[in-house]
Amino acid sequence: MPAHTPVFEDPKRLLLDLAQQRDLPSLLDLLVTRIGDSDTVALVRVWLLRPGDICDACLFREECPDRSRCLHLAASSGRSVVDPDRDLSRLDGRFRRFPVGVRKVGRIAMTGDPIEAPDLADMPDWIADPEWVRSEGVIGFAGQPLSHHGMVLGVLGVFSRVRISDECLDWMRMIADHAAASIAHSHAWDELQLLRRRLEEENEYLQQEVTVEQGFGEMLGTSPALRNVGRQIELVAKTDSTVLILGESGAGKELVARELHRHSARAGRPLIKVNCAAVPRELFESEFFGHAKGAFTGALRDRVGRFELADGGTLFLDEVGEVPIDLQSKLLRVLQEGEIERVGEEQTRRVDVRVIAATNRDLRDESRRGRFREDLFYRLSVFPIELPPLRDRREDIPLLAEHFLAASARRIGVAAPRLTKALARQLAQYDWPGNIRELQHVIERAVILCQGGPLRVSLGEPSGANASPPVAAAPEVLTDQQFREMEKQNLQRALAATRGKVYGPGGAAELLGVRPTTLNSRLAAMGVKKPPAD
């Protein structure tokens, strides 16, 4: 062929078309296909810089100075004159990886400088396969760095069967620059989409949370017991140490977790809550670690687990003693290694999560009885905080009552009634077995009932002649299988009552007091079929 034969046709059109691409695979396919369609091109390839992944099988592993990153073959095209049926678009050949700095492709990536050999009359020492060059009639090579703002993203390599003219080399430099800019924009777009999806997931979680009562206002009170808790929060909040909050149900353990997060360096990232007592046994792993689409019946899309959602922030495991014993080893691995695997996936993902756990159980005793892993207990209780019950901080009760009075009146839309001294003394003398949660509910009920009159509270039945009759004997303890069957029957009754409707007003989810997505997951896990619509 004459020396002036162009390597490929219409480079201007290629530049314009590259500028229109946003999707990275389409961009790379367009680049190599347009250039590779020319009869003068034996092979055109694009390698992109990515983390090392096949070091044990890499052809150049002995020459590789650093196995952390290398060039991955991302697109390929061309025509063979020796074997016309050979598929040169495959990405799994011998040269699918090049270490940075090794051979011609690696040198371009390391230096950011092109290697242009328009005429290979004398075979350079960097040619990886001289026999292929001879048999395919390759005469010229142009290797261009794909650089954007001084950062090398990859390498474009073209093997030509004609001598590459200076004009063609100029076009290749421009094409490489345009391709690099498009690749950078594609990476930025992918990252933006990833951040958008993550924000949507976080927003969905936070929208769920605002429908739930967020703790107990603030950590209100001046009692020595509460001040001691405050000092412990100040000591440990700035660290990444795991905290175990101990205390009776309703004492405000979630509020302590929120204060720990709010005073930590992670306050700008989300605090994600998992109520372990509310997660069905079959869904614990998916709830914690997420799942891939199709991992089990009902897994209709990829789902991010709570650990991944809390990446960079804090994960609050409420009622951690309810985590099944067979899952506790996986929870321990995350705490120790910072690695998770979604259900149905083999890919290991790293997460940076500070864990705060809470329980009303004696986990030390549970571990002695074999119901809780001892090593997990010690891993969770790096810094235990014992939250006092409300009866041990009676001087805080009037302040808490005033707070709940104002909050309840605002929520109900009435004027806040006055808390008299006599009523405050009555509240302070009660033992509050349900702790702050019970106080909150008692005050809200009193606000609803007062109807503009004086505020009165009911604090249980009196003792003696007017006492309630003895409580009946405790019901039979159900086995796990019996409990599951009872739950399954309850789901079936709810679906029957709503004629199979799950979502919206009057649906089974509303009837059961759960989110529709949670109900669908439970139905799938238990094999409950929706009745046919009328």
C-alpha cells in the first residue's frame, strides 16, 4: 500500500461522535470499532487503569513492581490476515493485563508520554510478540496515553499495516485526548449516579425514621446518674470504639446512641438503626449485609444492607441480644475485618462503620449459657455504658414530664395543660417499670383525656380490696416452629381480611403496622401466597 494511505477514515466524525457518548462501554466500543474497521489496521486496543485482580495468572507478574494497580484490557478490535475468523474483540487473551511500567503499554501509562513508531523496519525490543507482528504484516505502531488534567486513565494502542504518517499521528493524539475526556466524564457520571442512589437509599431510610418517635426529646435531667452517663458519652464519642449500652427497656438507650453519634467525628454521615428484635429470622443476613437480585424468592432487585448504608457513619444495633446465634459469627467478622458480602454475591466489600449496640439482656450470662457468642460479647462491650432506670433518677421526672406535655400538646394541636406540683410529686413517687417510654405514653394519654380541664394521670391499679384479680397462669411456651406457623397464619388472615391488598389505605401492611416492602419480604420468606383478586 502507498505510504500516504490513511490509517482510518473520517477522524473528524469520530471526534464528534465521541463527544456524544456518556456510557463508558459504548464509548470504548465506538472508539475501537471505528478505527478497527479500516483494512489498514491490524489491531486497536484500549487498556484502562484499575486495581490489580489477576496477579497470580498475569503473564508479566514477575516484572510487576507494584501489584496494586495495572492496565486492564477494556476494548479491542481488528482484522487478522492469517486467521480471518479470529475474534479480535475478546478481552481474555494473554495481554489482557499490563503492569504499569512494563513493556510499551505499561511505559506509556507510567510516563504519560506516547510511543510512536510509524515504521517498524527494525523490530524494537519492547514488542511483546514479534512473530505476530511479522505474520500480520504490521508496519507501524502508535501508543497514546489517555490523559485528562495530567492524570493517565489508560492507553490507546494502534497496530497498522501501513506506515503511519505525521498527519495520522496528530489525529491520534487528538482522538486520545477527546477519548480521555469522555472517559473521565463517564467515570464522573457513574460516580454521580452511585452517590445519587446512595442518597436516595439514605433518604428512604431517614423518611422511615421520621415516622418513628425519635428518642425522648433530649437527654433532659440534672440527676447525678444522668450526669455520669453524659461524662461517659464525652469520653468515648470522639473515638471509633464499639459501645454497648445496657439498660432496661424504655430507659432511652437509642437516645444515648444518637448523642454518641452527634458528638463523634462521624456526625456528618448517617446514623443507621436496626431493631434486631423486629427483623424476621430469615431476613437477618439480608438486613445486615444486603442481597443481590435473585438471591432468594422475593429478591427482585439488588438491596444495600444496613452496614453498607452506614459506611462512614454509625450503625446502631438495638436489642443486639436477639441476633440469631448462627449469624453472630458473620457479625463478628464485620466488626473485626470491616468486610461484608451481600447474600447471593461472592464479591467482598469493605465498610467503615462505627457500631453501637444496645440490649436489656445480661449478655455475659447469655454467653455462659451458650445463647450468645462470648467473643462477640467482648467485641461489642469495649466500652459499656449502663443507663439508669427512671426510678433511679426521680429528680428528673418533673422536667421530663414538662417536656412531654409540651410535645404531646403540640402534636395533638391543643394548649399545653399545667403540670401542678402535686401531680409532679405523684409522678416522682411512681416506680415507672416501663421507664421513660411509659412516662411519655402516660403524659400523652392524659393530654388527650383532659379536654381543657385539669391534667390527671392514671398510674396503675391500687393494691388491696380494689386490686385486680390474679393474673392467669402463663400460657404454654411455643416452639420456634409453632411460633413461625402462628406468624404465617396471622399473615394469611391479614391478606384475607384485605382481599390480598398490601399497599395503601386499608391494605395488609397498614393493618399489621409494617412497611409494605417489609411485608412483601416476610410473605416471600414464609411462602405465603396472596389470594387472587376478586
